Amino acid sequence: MLDWIRQIVALGVRRPGSPGDLAAEGFLEQKFQEFGLTEVHREPVPVQYWASTETSLVVPADGDRSIPCFAVPYTAWTDSEGMTAPTVFLQEGTQDNFEAVDVRGKLVVLDVRFGDFSADLLKSASHFVHDPAETIPAGVLHTATWLVENFAAYFEAERRGALGVIGILRDSPIDGPQQYVPYDGHLKKLPAVWVGRESGDSLRELARRGETLTLQSLGTTEEVQSHNVVATVPGSGDESIVLTCHHDGPFASAVEDASGLAVLLWLAQHFSAREQPLRRSLVFVASSGHFHGGIGNRVFVERHREGLLRNTVAALGIEHIAEEAESDGQGGYQLTGQAELRVLFVDQGPRLLSLLEELVGRWQLDRTLAIDPYVFGPEPPCDSAPFFTAGIPSVCHISGPLYLFDPHDTVDKVRADDLPRVAGIFQELIEAIDPLPAEVLAEGLQRNRNEPLPPLPPWFCAPEDYPRPE
């Protein structure tokens, strides 16, 4: 599995529709074919391939001093000369901050605030917790680097006539501006960049004085056909179980989600070599566009809801087999030696819960919480969320380490010892649910198959759905 991870990482940056991501599709298709799966094919998923080529932030009054920056995903480009304009500091971009100053024709500078990843919240929503060494702390685990709590300020700046937005990554655990959030896939109207925390004091002072800066953000945007890569291990009956993981990532990312893909490939290889077929077919979906608002599995569910999914008794998602990391106090990360806390999103079905609790304990998958899928909103924050909301009995393994959305997500961050544990748990879970009646697996679900799908969750909101800042 580690070798597969290294091969995927070697393909380079895998943003939706990028050359690296399309190469990953070919790699996965080839592996499924090598393993002897049937009906191996690609299903189109249109995405906006948004590719930044040049980004700069310059202080003309200081000898054209450059401040390192990184284009905010899916924001607009400047022209080739960039835009030169006075700045204004709006603190965290609250409604009061905007009311106090006119931002028309200016570059708005903001302190970006990340949310908190709370162990207390997770525990309060848990069906069970497996933490025999009692290593899961009370309170806040760490910053939730994927959740920009005040991104609504970007749209307020647009509404009020600002020319661009500069966000200081105040809550980042490390130095540097490279942070690939938000990843909603919605094209936006203002140019915007992130600036690292280490540049924050200087930039705030410049903006308080209204200094003029030149912002340049160049790139290309085009619609590209990416694909869900789909393959099947046939069963002896008419029903199926879906297994899924996304193939795109923000950088050449190892944990996000080459680690999940490696487990998916292991399961494909294992079950395709099984002498006695299961009753249910296993449908493997390496999905596209997680970093495009989770579009891949949304498209898959929409395309197959009245066909394949009618006879799908369960959907299993696998993401992020991760080492825990913390700030090293010097602008980088250090590993703690522990597994990153992981959750199993699972509904209230008693049979699935009892199986998972037994398997997690026997395989010693420490620092695991099984939690309600809807504790964070209308769908769980995982790539397989559309299967949950389609009323299909579902389980998703996922973790949220600090480095998921920056280029430090390298192969050393994969929790190698846990790869066979996660693979073993899902292998045995599949074998255990294979003979169970569909109605037993569906007991306790909070959604049924006939309900309309819910609106997108806040982290994937379209621009017009963002509220004004409080």
C-alpha cells in the first residue's frame, strides 16, 4: 500500500481536472484492470480546472518589497499588470468592521479565522469511543485548518465595491501562505490571496496606514472532464456494496487521499482474488472533484440513484490514514508519534454499530470515535456524504490532521501501521454485512431513500447563499 501511495504522490499536484489528477485516473483504471475487476470504466464529471500560474503582492513604497502569497482557490484573476490600490484593514471582517470604513476601490486586508476541532463535540455525538490509552484530550484538539469561519467577509467586500481581498492566515499552525481552502468549486468575482502568519504584523500595519499595494494573481480557468473511475467485483446476486475514495487532492497529497486510495486498491485486489464470490457485488468508485464541492460522488449518486443504487445495501468510504502532527514552534510541523484522531461516520443502525465496535477493538484501531453523521450539518464532512443523504446505510473512515490542505502532506505523514488495520476492518465488515438482509442494515437510518436531497452544507455554499458577516 505504501508503494501505491508513493506512485500516486509522484504524479504531482492532483487538483480537480489537473494533469496530475487525470494521470491518477489512468493509474487507478490500470490497477483495477490488473486486479481482474470487471466493467472498469470512467464516468464523466465536469469540473472547472482552476490553475494559478503567478501570484505576487508588492509594496511599491518600500522598493517593491514582495510579500509571499498564495491565490485563494476559485477566486478571480487580475490582468497581467495586476491591480495597484490602497489597502484597508478590516480586522476579522464583521458587519461592524465594514460599517466603519468605505472599502470601495481598495484592497481589503483581513485576519482569517479558522474554526476549532473539538474533542468534546465529537465525544458528545459519539456512538462509541475506542481510546484504551485515554489519549484523546478534553476540549479543543487543534485548529480546523479546513474551516475558514469568516469567509463571508470575502463576499461582503465584493458587495461593497472592494477590488480584492488579502487574508492573513493568523490561526495557521505553521508559516507560509499555501493553504488550499475553500474548495467549494464556485468561481468567484474578486482576486484574493492568502498571506502567511509570519507576514501578518507587517501587513496589518501597512493596511492600517492605507498603504498602496500591487496584487497580481494570474492563471487559467477552463471546464475539464474529469472522471469517477468505476470497477466491479461481481457477486452471485443482484445487490451491491459501494466502496469509495476520492482521487483528487490539493497538492501531491499523500494522506489526502492517496492513503485512502491505497486501502481501496487493497480491497479491490483482495476481493477480486477471492475464490468464493460474495453474494453482493462490490462496486469501487474512485471519485473525482472532492476539491470541487465534493462533486464526484454527487454526480455518481444522481446518475445511479434510480438504477444501481436501488439495489445497493451499503456504501463504505475510506479517507485519511494519518499521523498526528503539531506545530514545532519554528514555523513547521513535528509528528507526535500518535495516530491522528479519526472518526467513523455512521448512522444509528444497531447492526452496523455493533460490527464496527467489535472490529475497531479487535484490530486495535486506537483513537477512533464512531459519531452521528449529521452533527456538523445537513451531511457529514466526508466525500461519501451523498450516499448518507441518499438514505443508503453508510460508513466513512476519516481524520482531519493539521496539514491536509498544505504541501506538507507528504508520505511520512501516512500512518503506515494503520493501513493494514483499516484495510482489515473494511474487509471483515464487508464479509460480515454481505449475508445480512438489506432491511437489517437500514434499521435506524435518519434519512430514507425517498426523501429529496438536502441543500449543500455551509462549507460548500454557493456565493449567493453566503450570509452577511455578523
